[in-house]
Amino acid sequence: MTSTTRLLRLYAVSRRVPFALIAIAACAVALRVMLLGHWDAYGALQLPLVIETAAATATAATAASVFGEPERVTGRWLPYLRLTATLALTAAAIGALATAAATGAHLAGGDLVMARNLAGITGLGLLCAAALGGGLSWTGPTGYLVAGVYALYTVWHGPAITTPWLWPARPPHDLGGLLSAGAVFAAGLAAVTVGGARDRLSNGE
Amino acid sequence: MRAAGRLISLELRHNAMPLMLPLIAALFWLTTYRKVMAMPPLWNVRAASLQMNSVIVFVAPLAGAAAWMGSRESRRRVTDTVSITPRARWARLLPTWAATTIWALVAYLGCVAVLYGATARQASWGGPLWWPVAVAAASLPAFTALGFAAGVFAPSRFTAPITAIAAFFILVVSTELIIGSHSYWQITPVVAYAWDLGADPGVATFYPFLPDLPIAQLMFLGGFTVTLLGALALTSEGARALRIAAVGLTVAGLAVAVTAVMLAGTGTMDAHGMIRIPALHDAADDQPVRFTPVCSRTAIPVCLNPAYSSYLAATAATLEPVLEQIAGLPGAPVRILQEAAAYKQDTCQGPGSRVRSGTCSPNGVEINPGSPMSGGSPLVYRLLLPAQLPGPALTTAQMASQTRGDGWDMVRNFIGDGPGASPAQDAVTAAIIMAGKQPGATATFIQNGQDGTDAGRAPGLTTGTPANAAAKRFAALPASARHAWLAGHLAALRVGQITVAQVP
């Protein structure tokens, strides 16, 4: 085993990446099972949003470090490891959910909406990790889930909330929604890559 | 006791819930306050919406924060250190759960105070409904107990998000499983009214709010919370007596929760649109609420329930033109009185279809006037306001547009018009409505059943027919001449003894 591979493996294990992958796989299975049902207009968009949020929180939760501050002085590879792990997990989440939807099911809004929602909410989780700590990275995404589900509801039961910052309620090819979600993901990724999660040693697991 | 108080005070200061408060406040404003304040200022509608929305707002942050607090000992690797303290683990954990719950209740009561305070300033009648507030409040300890137990039993960085999202998911999906009023899923604290009917402004105004379902929900939430806390004690080290008490607590909680679910399954929607559970029902709640109606100063007074007094001016202005035409004539009503709607489930063919003189809600609940259109001595015409029916809040203009049809129905009822009526009755009905300068009221328009009228009620008055000409002729008469002719010929007109040619 090369030292790079070993470093990647140790980093992944310390961030609970294997568990995150299991959680993402479980989300994909849950999405596929859920798509067996016939949901009404906004239910068909709300329920996938719940699954997308779950996958996003699993990704964001890996930002937490069990070592805290001491880890930061160990070498120059840490930002690259954070970037690689986060991008890989986000890609894995999008791929897993897209695969689940592609196996004979219809995902309302399509893969683009799913990828947009998942990336944006992951970005929100990463921002929370940077601001509050990795252990509390779920606070933003779960709060945003409630707002997103409500925004989708208002599309059918107006007055509709149309701000692009609530991108789950925007149509698939809406540029504002895509840009907002993309900007939040980029900001979250940058924050976690550069500074990591705001963790204290006492908050590790 | 003092030590317990000090422990709780410490836990209150070192709790994750204060971090959640800005998030909860923002979500409450976005999803609940804005929505509820856009609703008519009726306590019943706003209380139901408050319960439903606040439960949805609180569930995810609360379950997540509680799970985070529950996993604290493990997260900080002090499980072994604190296990040597003289207190049992359960006694150590309980103040943490209690502090989390106290924060949640304080936040929730703040939300209730803001919303009910604003409603108290706007509502014209009635008072706050506390059952929906109590159900949402009781759901908070249940959410914290769920999250806390998850955090204690499975401490990990993924526990809090999984618990938060799973609790939200279950709550949202549970409402999708409610079919009819016998559903066990009505026990979920999101349900604040007969689910198939929706938030209906006509419910719990003329009849008291039925606490049957809230009682079952409170039983369930209490039982659920006790079960989870008992389970925490069961798995903790401690004295034998504590374990025995924990077993008793868990079993009792479980029994209460299961009983509540079974009770919810026996519910039926009553004629007043609320869920009645026979075992919990108090017959005193079936008596109508006493109120003094607010009345307009029109030729025939229009009287509404004081809760709807904000609609009085618009309703009276819409009906006034036709009321002036018939006031004082023999057989004319002495007043128009708003009445309660009657609800019936499982009788509709489809959403929006008409049933007798009523309509169907989107989920197939039949809504009819609670009593015949007119009756009593002296004669009273009964009115079901469009604002009493389920659907989005109506503007004054929308209300007026929909109430106009009631004015037309009133004239038809007064003249005896309808299927089988004589052409003269059709003509006079159309003429009175036209003379009342109702917008869009031409003879053809009225009789062809457009613009809010029911197609087929009075067919046969088409352009170019003698009846149409008679209608225009009669409408063109001075009001006093019309009134005098009707006073002398109304009885004969009603029994079909007047021909079109005899209409002046």
C-alpha cells in the first residue's frame, strides 16, 4: 500500500466516510422504495427532497474531525484531503440517487433537480460545519429541508415563494436556482477545504 | 430537589437548543406566521394551522438537538468518568432531556404568544382555542425524548441528522396515509382537523371545538414520551427498585399510547365537521354555541355570526339590491341569517361536484347548508357564506361575487321559480335580479345559469322569447310599480296562474 493510499484510507476512516457511504446507499434504496408509490403533485417533489437532504447531511457530517486543532499542524495535505473527500462523497451521493431513480422509476423534476438540491444542501451543511462545528453540520440542512418542503407546498397552494435561494421550489432549468445552489456549494466547499470544520477536541466522537 | 433544580439550571446553560432558536424563529416566521396571518381572523382556522405548522417547524431541529444532547457523554468520552458518580445514569440523563424540553417549550410558547396576540387584536368574536396549542406543546417532549433516546442508544455524528430527518419524514408521510375519518394515523400531532375536510373556516364556530381527537393525541404523546424515558431507565445501571419502576413506566406508557391509537381509529367525522371519538365524546359538546348575530341595516337585515362580522358589509352590499326589491312583499323573509354547514363523508362522486344544494371538498366531503334554505315564522332565509367553505381565503370582491348567486337563489325561492316553473315566474325572477342592478344580470345570462348560478335551475328564458321580453319590460318599470304589481299578484304568480302576457 502506498503512503498516499494509506493517507487517504486513514483520513476516510477518521471522518467516518465508510459510514457516510453506507448512509448514502441507504438513501438511494429509500428513494427507490419511495418511488414505488404514487405521490401527489408536490409530494412527488417533497419526498425526494427529504432523501436528498439525508444524503447531504451524511456528506457534511464527514467534515467533523475527531482530532480537532492538533490535526491542523500535521501537514499540508489536509485541505486537499478535505476537498477530495467532500467532492467524492457529493459525487457518490448524486450518482447513487440517480442510479436509484434510473432503475425503472420516475423521479419528479429529474436528475438535474436532484443534483442541484443535493449539492446546494451539502454546501449549506459544509458552511454550518465551518461555522458551528462538524457535529452540528446538520442544523442548516434540516432547517432548510423544512423551508424547502414548505416552498414546494406554496407552488401549489399560493402565494408561491419564488426566491432562488429556496431552490427546491424552482423549476429544473431555472438559472437563479442553479446559481444559488451552486454558489452555496462552492462557498461551503471552500470554507471546509481551507479551514475545515470548527471542531473542538472535546466534541469528537 | 434543590440539587435537581441546580442540575437542570446547569443543563439549561449548556444546551444545544439556544443554538436552534434563531433557526426555529426563522422557520416559524416563514412557514407559520406569514401563512396564518394571511388567513381570516377566525380562532378555529388559525389555531388548527398553528398546531399543524408549529409541529412541522419544531420536529427536525428539536429531535436533532435532543439527539446531540443525548450523545454528549459518548461524544466527549466521559461515559466512564461520570458512571462513578453516586447518581444513577437515568437521574443524570433526565435533567439534560428536561432542559432541552424546557428550551423547546419556551420557544414554542413565545411563538404561540406572538400569533395568538396578533389574532386577539383582529378576531371579532370568540377566544383562543387551547386544545390545538396543548397538542403541539405535548409533541415537543415527545420529539425531545425520541431524539434523546436515539442519542443515548446510538451515539454517533450521524445520529442527530438521521433522527431529525427521520422524525420529519415520518411526520410528513403519516398524513399521506390518512384515508377517511377512521384512520389510526390521525393520532399524529400534525392532524388538527378532519384531514379529508382540511382547514374549514365553518368548523368550530357554530358548534364547540370537539376535544375528542386532541385528547387521544395528548394520550398518545404522553404515553410515547413516558415509554421512551422508561426505556432509558431500563438500560441504565441503578437500583433494582429503579429498574422495576422503569419497567412499570414503560409498560404503562406503551399501554396508554396504544390505547390512544386504537381510540383514534374509532373516530368519525360528525355533522359539524369535527372528529368524534365515541369513548371520549362529551354530549354537551354537541350543543350549538350561543351567539348574538351582527345585523346590517338593509331593507331586510342580513345577520351573521359575530366571528364573520368582517364580511357583513360586503355581504349586505351584495344582497341589498335584491333585498330592496322583495322587502315588504307577502312571503318575503324578515331577515337573512347565516347558518352552520353540515358535513358528511364518503358521499361525494368527486372533488368540486355538487351534492344537493351543497358542494364537495377536494377529498370528497359533502358540505351542505345545515337546514332548509328558508323557513320559520316569521320567515327567515338561511345563508351559507362562501367563507365558511374550505379553500383559500377569499378577498371581499371574491366573497361578493360568490354571494351574488345566493341573492339570485333567494329571489327564485321567493317567486317559486325553478324546474317546472311557469315562463312568467322565470321572467319575473330575471326582472327582479336585473332591476337590482346585479353585475352581469341580463335575462339570458341569469337564466342560462352562468356566472355563479347553477345551470339548469331555471331553463327556458332565451333571447327572443316572450319570457325574455317580459323580463326586460318588467325590469324597466319604476320600483314602486313593480312592487305594487307584485303585492297584488304574487300569490297567483307563485301557483303558475299568471301568464307572460299578463306581466306588465
